[in-house]
Amino acid sequence: MLSRVASSIYWLGRYLERAENYSRFIDVNFNLMLDLPPDLKEQWEPLVITTGDNEIYKTKHKNFERKDVIHFLTFDSDNPNSIISSISYARENARVIRENLTKETWENLNELYHFVLKRADKKDWNKEDPRAFFESVKNQVLLLYGLADSTVARTEGWYFRQLGLFLERADKTSRIVDVKYHILLPAPSLVGSPLDFLHWTALLKSVTAFNTYRRMYGNIEPAKVVEFLILNKYFPRSVFYCIREAESCLHKISGLADSGYKNSAEKAIGELRSNLEFTDVEEIINMGLHEYLDQLQIKINDVSNKINTNFFQIKDNFINQTQIQE
């Protein structure tokens, strides 16, 4: 497969997953703010911090008001990670490899692009309840995933797309968990209170994990939630699950068996998977959840950089695919 085609397929997977994740946690945070006691100030700054877009945001806005944050993360084309930017990049990558996609995939992605563009052009978008919009974005991305799952042959292209999807999902799950660190409770006495319970519940709902967590773990406890979202071997949005699947995709691409490595990307992701596999939640908490997640995100970005070096950096400058990391 040509490196430029592989790169476009990989980034198509990443950008679609990024748009779906942004829709997911903006929607959940919006609902959380509605459930907060009326005397508590809404907290929208943590969303901007955890997406890594804080510096760009500060050049455009002084305060973290609800409408400004939602617009920045959703419709601001100056933000390279906003929903509209991610879907635009996904569509452009799909356009240049259109012959490698099914007709249904292209048509539905094009429909999603125009749906978001039309909403962005509405001057009064902030006067409406945004939840239906975010739900539509999530559902249309999931429809694209379903089409791919049912119609795409399991060749190199499939594994590059899955590789991008799982790396992006691992990164975003770690960032969503990190939101809890940045949402500061009014007083230490409220740790373990109904308000704290509300925050952890919102965190689980942001990755559609609430019911699965309750079936597997029962009561909501911070350490168990962290273990579930970072280390669980069975939940498809946990960091460990995503890294393990991404490693498997790399092995399929390189033609390697299930162990060992042929290149620096496989070595880096193997080390990361092994570290996650043999870590327990007590070690994470003793290190500090925020510090652990920071290191985890650096390692995921390192894996992505090595994938770019090993598979995409051919002297064919078809499209600048040093695409947006974070």
C-alpha cells in the first residue's frame, strides 16, 4: 500500500474518533452542569485544558463561558481539534482515497460534514439546546463505524484505520479521566459526597460506561473507576484495551506474530501495553492520577510519531500528514 494512502486511512480513523469523543464529553459536561446545585459555578475550563487547546483558547477568549467553550470545541475552524475541523480533515482524507472507500462510507461522511457545516453557519446556534446536535454527531460517526465493520475487507487498509481509531480512543479516554482532576470540588469535605458521586457518574457516562461499570464493579468508587477506564481488559474504551488492539493492528500490518517487534513503533507500543498490563490501580494513585495520565499521553504520542516515521514519511509530499497531534 502507498504510504500516502495508508496515512490518509490512518488519519481518517483518528479524526472521526476525535470528533465523536469531543461530542461525547461536551454533551456529558453540559448535562452535568445542569445537574449541579444552583449556587455552584459552571466549570467549562477543564474541557479546554484536557483537550490540550488551552493556549489557542486564551488567544481568543478571556473567560471560560459556556457558549464560548462550546463554540471553540465545536465550530471554531481556528481550533485544529474542534469537531468541525476534525470532520473536515476526515472528509479531506477520505476524498483523496475515495477509490479505497465504499460508496456508503463516502456518502455518509459527506452528509455528516454538511450537517455540521450547516449548524455552524447558524448565527443563533447558541440559543438552542445543543444536546440533540452532539447526539447526532455521535450517532453518525457510529453509523460510519458500523458500515466499515460490515463492508470493509480485513486488509492493510482496515488495520491502518483501526490503528488510528484505537490510538485516538486511548488518548481521549485518558484525557476524559483527567477531567476529574481539573474539576475541583468547592471543599475537601465534599470528597465522597453526592456531588463527588455526580462527577464520577458523569465521567463514566462520557464514555458510555456507566451501566457496564455498575454490572462489573457495583458501587461507584474512585479507585475502581480509574481501574476500569485505564486497566480493564474487556471494556472497549479502556486505555489498556485500546493499546492492546492497536498493537495487534501493527502486528497485522507488519506481518509479525503476536509477540516481538519489527520496528520502533511496535517496540514502543509493546512496552506501553506491557506497562499497562502489569500496573495496578494502587501504583497509579500513589504516583498521582494526573501525573500518571500526563506520562501516558506522552507515550501514546510517541507511538504515533514512530508510526509516522516508519510508515508514512516517504518523500512523497502528497498531503502534509504530520497531522494534528495534541
